[in-house]
Amino acid sequence: MPEDGVPLTPKADLLTTEEVLTLARLFVKEGVDKIRLTGGEPLVRPDVVDIVAQLHQLEGLRTIGITTNGISLARLLPQLQKAGLSAINISLDTLVPAKFEFIVRRKGFRKVMEGIHKAIELGYSPVKVNCVVMRGLNEDELPDFVALTEGLPLDVRFIEYMPFDGNKWNFRKMVSYKEMLDTLRQQWPELEKLPEEESSTAKAFKIPGFRGRVSFITSMSEHFCGTCNRLRITADGNLKVCLFGNSEVSLRDHLRAGASEEELLSVIGAAVGRKKRQHAGMFSISQMKNRPMILIELFLMCQDSPPAIPSISFRASLHVQGLRHRVSFSSQMVTLWKGGRLPQIPVLAQRWLGSGLPQRHYGSHLDSDANPKCLSPEPRAPATPSGPLPTSDQLTHVDREGQAAMVDVGGKPDTERVAVASAVVLLGPVAYKLVQENQLKKGDALVVAQLAGVQAAKLTSQLIPLCHHVALSHVQVQLELDSTRHAVVVRASCRARGPTGVEMEALTSAAVAALTLYDMCKAVSRDIVLAEIKLVSKTGGQRGDFHRT
């Protein structure tokens, strides 16, 4: 706990029970098989037992864990176990009661120890004990913690001191994994390393004859980013794809705005798609603005099998609605996962983009008839007209008196209508680089523009006075980075079945996405040009199809 405490989040800003469960169902449906409720302190939520019980009902969820300060654990654990809790982590940085009170700013050491013994009594094995090691505070207690594992089924996990807001991190306070290991081997030279579990964040060791074991979490000295399969959602509903990243995406706001499952998957996929190969170095992290650790997590989601959610970034391999792997890429994805690394850019994307910095591409949806050119295995032939486009010699939105009028489509038959529109935003080199690296102070410009484009398509009739309201069955917004022009290319596709076309919806979507990019970047440069807003194609309707050459 930071010395001056933390501001309490207003209750209205926290995820409700149903919102927690809605997000959990979505992630489990997409392949997540482990959820850990963390904190802050999860046991202060009055609905925590109910949340565990309802999570336990989710088909496909194999592990429900909790990370707690342990103060209320002995009292609540029997109920939690009955509800379905299967794993326990307890945060404990010292075995000295007076030092405990100094670190956590409250009394309670005896209650924490009662919680540990209650967990062992109820059959949890191992009970994980998390200890953050800080030079000058508790590094002298390492042998005492290890001694606990002789007679108790504990996994004592020593964690390298990490920089977060309010904890006054200093490199000199950090005790590295190798230094801790050397210290312990002076007393227990027989300490032996255990095989590393797939996707584990810890390096595990055991002293022969001891019931428990010792682990080290080496986030600072030896990162494990390449095999990390964790996502975090804060108590107020923000998705963090990296514990040390300061980028967050609010899933709560999208839930409360009525976002569909497909739209939520699009937001999540875009966020995970920009997860970097590894976090910054410890000195860079210490300079970044990030939440205090106590405010970071509501629950952590893991997947022990090959990842579904992380692979959202590879748009060629996935159908976002249901996130079903396509044969063309899924086998490669599984192979890379088993090899302990995640691909950074799809092979097909590299072929089109060339080498250099990782490229960023976002699509709100992807299906078989809408493949972005950056992921297309074959070059496309130029689009050609499918036939003459019949046009009218009169303006259809003007009546005989010259007054504006809405066209009567009551007598027209319902047909399948599809339209695609595009726009180009010429950012200039400075703004382009910031967008590419997601370093804009306003946030992730590509994600915000993508969502704005989807929303604009649905609101077209409210923005363009004489447009009919169309019940869209599908909206797709893709954004591609064009390094040769320092530009973002926007492509919007709309589909509906009805008596009128959807080209205005597609054009509005592309235009508003482009305007949103301007708004996100205008503080960096006013020399941004919105260009080439145009209809690319339309199909369906009495006037025939159109494909721009």
C-alpha cells in the first residue's frame, strides 16, 4: 500500500457482478480456461462468493484462483471452496508482525497466518505465498520463508521488486533472482531446479525432502514476455494486455453502451494485437505512468492451451465472430505456441509490408469475403465494373417543386445489399510514427477510429437527413498503416437486407473513422489531410452493381 494510500474508485465505476460474469463468459467462450480474482483485495467485495459460484458453472473453465492479502481468508475460505475455488495465492512480504504492519499499513499478520493454515487444512496444495523482495526491508528473511516449505505444502514465490506508481521504486532496492538464488544455495546447496511448466511465470526449485517448493518471478532481470498468456481486467473494467503497460481499453464503457459480443471481441482483439513483444526495461518502466499495483487487477485470465485471444491480432487466421481458427494459419499458431513464442507479424503480412517495425492493422470483423490486402496470399486483380451502371438523369431527393424529399422505398423488393467505401488519412511522419507505436497521449488512435467508424455506420440516418434508417446486419472497419505515404487507409464495409442500399452507411463510416484519426492526432500536427473518400463497390438493388476500377 502506498504511504499516502490510494483514491477509492466510486462504486458506480466498478464492474457490477453481472458485468464481471458477462466478460468472463466471453473470454471462456473464446478459450480462456483459468481466471484468477485478484486486487486490490477481492475478498472485500460482498459478491465474491457468488462470483466464484457462477464462474464455476462456466463450461470450459478449468481453474478459478484468487490472490488475497489473506486477512479475511480464514473466515471466507469454506464458502469459497464450496462455491468452486480451486487455487489460492496469498500475498505476504514478511514474517515479522511489526514489519508487516509497516508494509501493509494495518494490523493483521495473525489473521494472514490463520488463512494460510486454513487453506492447508482444507486441502489446497500447494498454497502459493507471494513475497516481493526489497533490499533493506525483507531480503534477510528469504531463509525463513524457505524454511516454511520444509513441513508445509507451500509454494513460496519470491518476486523481484517492480516499479509501480506510489511504491518509490529504486534500482538499488531490487534484489535480482540470481542474487536470491545464490543466497539460498549458501544454506541449501542441494536446491534443485524443477522443469518449467508451459506458460509459467515462475522458475521453480525444490529442496529434496521438503514438502513445498520455492519459485522466483523474474519480471525485471529475466522477463518471460514471449510465453506470457495473461490478460488483466481492472476492477473498473479496463483491459490491460501487459502488467507494465500503461495502455488500457475500457470494456466497461462498451458494455454499458450496449456493445454486441462481436464488437467486444473486436475491441479486445485490437488491444491484444498491439501487445508488444516484451515490456520496456526496468528503468523505462520506472519512468512510466502506471497504476499502483493495488489498483491494477480485478481478475487475471490465463489459458494453458494454445491461445485463442492473443491470436486475434493475426487477422488472416481468425473469424472474429466466434473466433474460430482457420486451417490456413491455426496449425502454425499451435506450433509456435508449443515452441514457447508468439509470432509478431503474420508471414503473409511480412511479405506485403517488408521488414522494419511491427505493423498495426485493425479490423472490426473479418470473414471469408472481406480479406484485407495486407494478409492476402495472392495479389488481387484490379476491380472492374460488372456491367454498365444505370444512372438517373434526375436528383431522387428533390420533388417536383424542387423541395428536399425522402425517396419512397415502400414498393421496392428486399435484396441483399453490400457497400464498401474507403478513405485515406495523410498523417505526416511525426504523427504516423506515434500512431504506429501507439504513443499518442489521447490513447490508441486506431482502436478509437475503428469504433467510431462502426458507430457512425449505425447512426447514418441521424447524420444524413434524407437517408433511410437501415437495419445493418454487418459492419466492418479496417485500418491499415501505409508507411510509404505516412498514412492510414480506412476501409469500411456495410451489409443489410432491405429495399435501399448501404453505400451512405459505408461512406459515413469511412469518413467518420478518418475524422476521428484527425481528432486523435491534431495536437501533434494540423497538417493532416483527409483524402480519397470514395465508394469502392456496391452490390444489390435495381441499378445494378458497381466496382470502382
